[in-house]
Amino acid sequence: MARPPHGRRITARKVRRMIRIAGVIGPVVAPYAMRAAGYARHRWDVARARRLGVPVEQLPSFTGRGAALHARLAGLAASLSELARRDSDDIETAQYAKRTERRLADLAAAVRVAEHMVPARRKAAHQAVARELDELETKLLARLGL
């Protein structure tokens, strides 16, 4: 086995010296490192919230492997309640809103249950929920006139 060049060996003296230097520099650098870590975490959260389509304040509500589906469910539920509020006089719209709210609750339960499935089954369940959400969103957009 080849030995490293003489100046590259780690010795007890070099380790003690590095520890002393870290003891002096560490307290000076630590606050900046903590601030940088906090900023990086904030940027990560902002990017994740943007990807999910929710405000950063609501991000803790959407965790786990089904976070994106939960965010879609919440957005669809909010749009549905807005539709029901806007067309509160229309009985057909009220019935549609009730049926769809029940379906959204069922889909949310399915996403929660899928969290405990093996990866292949979870993926299949998430895909089925996503397809169902696509249909519900299309129908809701039609009702909203978009």
C-alpha cells in the first residue's frame, strides 16, 4: 500500500491544532452558518409551497407522500365552496356541491390510507385519485364557466 507524502499524514499534533483553531473560529462562524441554514430552509419551503400550489403558511398541513394530492383536494374544496356561495339560490348547484364534497372526503381518506401501503400499491392508489381529481376539476371548471 502506498504511503501518503510526508506532509499529508494526520498526526495527533495536527488534530489538536485543528481542534484549537475550530474552538476559536467556531463561535464566530456559527451564527452565520445558522442564519444561512435558516435562509436555505425558508427557500426550500417556498419552493415546495409553490410546487404544491399552496401558501407557505399552509405548508405544514400538507405532508407525506400524498401531500400534492391533499393540496389539490383542499384547493378543489375551496373552489367548490366558492361556487356554492356564489350560486346559493340554485338548488342543482347546491346538490352538486354536496355530492362533490362527499366525494372529496372519500378521496382524502383514500390518500390517507395509501400512506400505509407498499410503494407499488400507493402509487396506483395515488394515480387513481389523481385521475378522479382531474375529472372533478374539469366538471367544476365547466360549472364555473371556464
